[in-house]
Amino acid sequence: MSKFAQVTVKNNRYIFSGDFHHICPNQPIRDLDNNGRLTGITNPRDMTYVHSYGGEAVFFENLSRGKIHGSRCDNPECEFTGTVYLPFRIHCPDCLAKNTVIDLTDICKTSARIHTFMVCERSGAFNTLAKPMKFINIEFDGVATILMSYLSVGEPRIGMRVKPIFKTTDPTYTILDLSWVPEDTQKNQLPPGFSFG
């Protein structure tokens, strides 16, 4: 029996344990209109990928705690010093200095509004969001960038005020731990595992 793949870090090195690759038997693909003639094979593989967050780990870790962190350029020599970014950026795109991590939770809770949106009826492989997916681009007061996310409750409208919700129960430590709802949404309307933070 295979052991679940797990990774930890010790002495600045990844330590891998368990099985990361599972090879499954190939299966023939037959053309039923031509006497079952062989036309190909499936080539199934089950792999565990390792994604390193590096300097962005603080953003994903804090989503599970009901917090949204962005970053700000504090380089006094930068032409755009003081610029605030969400999504999180490790470095200033203008001067390349390392940005300062800042807590934007209150700004997100009080000033978030839908800039644009799109509703998708179909999804790609490995999608875990309910369909139709209501993707929204969100703008915030004092933030230079726009965040793409998804609306969990209600129907999106341009200019709609929204507030963040967080997957604090069994978080995935991905961007899917952050979603948005209309500002008048009540706690009992939230999806399972989500809270207001």
C-alpha cells in the first residue's frame, strides 16, 4: 500500500516522504465503428507536484487565518514609492526592490467593489469550483492593482460592493481559500468551511 506524498523543510532543504508517482496500466482505445480496431492507448499517470511559494507563503498562510496581505514599495528612490499591490508582489515591478508586507484586510472589507466579471458555464480539468463560476475582478481604495477571484453568493454586477470570505476550516492554502460575497450577505449564507475571518 502506498504512503501519501508529504514534503517538509529542514535545514533549508526539502525532505520528501511517501509515494509521489503512481503508474497505472495503459488501456487500449478501440474504434467501435471499425470492428474494434486499435486506434491508440490511454497513458494514465498520477503525480504529486511540489509548488514552492517562496516569498508569497505569507499571503497563502494568512488566508487560512482570515487575513489578506498585500505588499507596498517603500524604496525612497523609486519613482512610485508607496504603491500598494494586491495580488501580493514580492518585488516592486518598477525599481525591483523587495516590497514590504502589509495587512490589507480592513481595506478589503470596507472598500472592495467589482470592477468587471465573467460567468463561466464550463470548466477546465481539475476545477473544484461550483458551476456556473462567477469570476470577479475586484478593486480597492488605495491599491494600484486589481485582484481576480470568484463570487460565492449572489449575482455579480459592475460596481457591486463585496466583502471577503475565507476558507478557515480545512484550508487548501491556495487562492481558492479566498472568495467574495455581496456586502449584505449573512453568515448562514456562506459556503461550508468559509467564514468572514
